[in-house]
Amino acid sequence: MYGDLCLENMYGSLCLGTMYGDLCLGAMYGDLCIGAMYGDLCLGAMYGDVCLGAMYGALCLGTMYGDLCPRDYVWRPMFSGLVVMTPSLRDSIP
């Protein structure tokens, strides 16, 4: 979608290419995504399943809107080049 190679559609099966960035293998709203959705690396789905990477930056291990996420922590890059794991904003929402 807006990028390299897409096998299927944006809202379904398999996309191998980009959605505004890097590499995407899977669907934006389902299945498996390896690559970026506006950012770094995403392994999983934007709105479900498993996400290892970024939705709008940094690095997220889990999902943005659903299923698996270790306490919804995100990896945040520091100025020194180190990356630290910190709670996401969702932890502060009751």
C-alpha cells in the first residue's frame, strides 16, 4: 500500500511491501506484519495479534490496540544510543 510489493489488500490477507515505510509482511488490520507502519519495525498486526516494532516510532513489543503486550511496555531510544523499556501511556489509563 503506497509502497513496494503488495500481495492482497490493506484490510486483509498478506502484504509484502510497505505501508508508508520499510517492510510489511501481513495485513495492516490483521494477520502478520513485519516492517513498519509509519515507523521502524513491526512484527504482528496494527490492531491485533502480536506486534514487535513500532506503530508511530520507537519500538513496541506487543500490540498497539490488542492482544499480546508485556504490560504494554515500549522500548524507547535514549540519546546515548541505548534503548530502555518503559511503561506505555496505556498503563496510566484506568
